[in-house]
Amino acid sequence: MSSYRKFAYVYDELMEDMPYPDWIRFARTAWEKHGMPHTVAELGCGTGSITIPLVNSGFEVTGIDLSADMLSVARAKMDGTPQGNRLQREESIRWVQQDMTAWELPEPVDSVISFCDCINYLVEESDVISMFARTYEGLKPGGTFLFDVHHPNTMKRYDEEQPFVLDERSVSYIWTCDLDEERCEIEHHLRIFVRDEQGGDQYRRFEEIHVQRAYDPEWMKAELVKAGFRDIKIYADFEWTEADEYAQRLFYVAIK
């Protein structure tokens, strides 16, 4: 995976305004409704910004990601917490490099989560179907599958509202998009400028291309049913309200 190599080491700085507490709050509310888990697997855990707070709250979490660089940053962040070394020794947290379409753990878990539109990075229908099937197999009976994705209309808004620019002292970027309307697939082109750690006004430039695809919400719901899930609900934008065409981010709750 070429994406998230150099990007992994500036990811947290660029994403510091992401609503991680809202994702955690959504998960906790879902668990209060459907059963509080003990073991959790997070698909696309990235640098651990959701994983680590969950572990610190008492859950046993396995963070799964395809990027070795993102997992390296996550481990370092965990080590930097006061209880990090102890929790890792006690195996309250594990970091696993796997493809979410074929992930596998030694034992099934109580809940699987995947937030921050990670599933939009699966750009073939067959990959989504494989991930749903694998997740169903990886859950205990009655377990919950919680995830969010961009609504197809969100991809269109990205295309309409580009370019996006960040201009900070230590890091800046220029972000443009190319949309394939027929597939509802978008290429994000990022030109990132990172200030040299030695100081001064020297910047390192690197480029990243990230491809995401949005799927029809009813198609995704139907594929969850085919995988074996039940009681599937689709909510909008961190709220427990039924999603409609105006939603930007769709939240799915499915039960095994």
C-alpha cells in the first residue's frame, strides 16, 4: 500500500480536528443499546486515536491496519501513555497488520468497529462483500458491527468544493480531487509540505494519492443481510436519527 507511508507521520497533526470523541461516543451508545463488549476489533485503526482511548477505558482492543507505518505510530503513541507499557504487556491492546477484507484473529470478538470512513477505501464491491463476510465470521453470536462511510453525495461535494488548502507553520497541504461519477469513486491528490525538524524555513514535499468509493446505502444494507447480519440500522452524522439523502456520513449498526 503506497498511501500512508510518509503521510502516517504527519497524519495526527493534519487530522487533529477530527471528531474522535464523537466516534467513541457513538460506539458506547450502540453498546449500551445492544450489549457492552469486552473484546473489540477495530478495522483500519490508523494511528490509534480511537483504539487507545478505548483501551484506556477498560476494553481489550485489537487494532488492525494494512499500513505498517500507521501501526508504528500507534504503538509509539501507546508507549507514550502513562499505562501504555503495562496494558500492552497485559495484552489489553494488540496491533495487527492485516487487510480488512481477510482479517482474522485467534478468537472471535464481541464487537467490530471501523470508523473514519475506512471502508470507503475498499473500491471494489467484491472487497466490501469479503470484508462483511469476514467480519461476520470474526464476531461472537450477538456481537455488534459498527462502521461509518461517506454518503455518495459527500463525494460529489468534495469534487464541487475543492481545492482544499491548509497553511500552518509546521505543515501545509494542497488537496485536489478527481471524481468518477459513474463509479462514485474519488481520487484525493495531496501535496504535503512538512517543515524540516532542524528548524529554519526548509520544507520537505511529498505527494499522496488516496482513492475512495461510496456505495448505495441500500446495496450495503442488502449485502450485510446476505452476510448474515440482522437488525441493521443506518443513522446520520453521529446522531441516532434515520439517515436520508442529506446525510454526509452514514453510520451502520448490525448484529450477528
